[in-house]
Amino acid sequence: QVAKDLHDKTVALLWFTMDAEQRTLYNKYRDGYRNKLLSKIDTEGLGKSGMDVLEGLLRLRQICDHPMLVDKREDGVKSSVKIEELIREVKENASNHKVLVFSQFTEMLQLIKHQFEESAITYSYLDGSTSLPNRKKEVEKFQEDESIKVFLISLKAGGVGLNLTVADYVYLVDPWWNPAVEQQAIDRTHRIGQTKSIMAYRMICKDTIEDKILQLQEKKRLLAKELIADDASFVKALSREDVEYLFS
């Protein structure tokens, strides 16, 4: 049942430009995967290349989040435009708002958590490894403690079963092709008991896999229910030309 008296919910795109180091790493991985994937598709067919395509998409998405998710060398790239801008957004908005931050990658949440601590941003935290008692404690802390401004939540662990109506800002750090999952996350706060309008932001790096997925969705209308069941279904709906486009 939909509550008729719920306030408005707005979903917007936040665009970011990678710095030179992050972009260089992204381009290196993108080109490597493109050459490898197109060669395999040409010799073995798209059907046998699905797992490799998924791996390539995953790695590029992770670099959009933070290069350290794929390159853990001591001298690797340490900066992430998304974390830098997320901190700026929270500092500018959190004075009057409570904020939910969702990521699909637990490791990304850990990196955000570390940067929040360095920036003196207070938070609650929940991922798949959080025990039920601690889950309850983190929710109560966020809902009841005015000094806790942000709730960091893994998409898988927090997409359902949470009622976080004190929040009215939502940031989706790594949007993907499945709008249903994102909607479930946003609706942790857009539910009965909410007294404010909701602002949800999908964080997108320009000229990357994230940007291209949005364009591909528009082009192919990949939002049809039969195409968004899981990652494998998404890849099966791609043509060789789509793969070449995504890794271009």
C-alpha cells in the first residue's frame, strides 16, 4: 500500500570528473578489457564471454568509486573524486539534514568511513557482517542521536527491512542498471512517518562506464522487467556493439 500523504521524492544525477590519476588508471583498465573482450567475443562468441564482460564492468565501476578497490599497491592512486565530493556534500547539507549513503561495495564504505573519521563527520554503519543486535543499535543511534549525521549502508544489507525516516537526503555512491534495487534503498526513508521531502542523488563519473550505462538504458530501454532480474540477464541483453560501446 502506498501512503497517500507522503512528501515528494526527487531523484537527481550528480556528475563528477575524475582527476588525472584516477582517469589514467580507468583508461588503462578500460582499454585492456576492451581488447581482451572483443577478441574473445570474436573467437568464442558473446555467450561464452558473459563472465568476462561482467568482470570488466565490475572493475571499471570500482575504479569510478575509488582506484584502491582494484589497485592496492602502496604507490597506487589514493584519491577518489566521489569520496572528496561526498564529504563536501555532507558538510554542506548535513547541518540541517540526516543523510543515507549506500554503496554496493563494502570496501568502498570502509574507505568512506576512514575519510569521514579524518573529516570529523559522525556516522552509523551497517553492512552484511553487522550482527542483528548491532544492526538494531546502529539504526537506533542514527534515528535518535542528533549528532549522528550520516548512515553508511551496504546496498545488499540495507535495501530492505530498515525504517530510517529521520533521513531526507540519500546518496547512491555506485548506481547500477537495476533501478528496482536503488528504489528499495531510497524507500528506507520515503515511507510512513517521513515528514520531509526526499532528495536522492545518483553519483555518476562523466565519460565512464556509469555514464554509458545510463545512455544504453535510454537507447535500449533496458528497464523492462525481464531484463533487470540479475547481472547475468543484463549481460545477455548486450550485443557485441554494446560491449564495444561500454568499453570505448
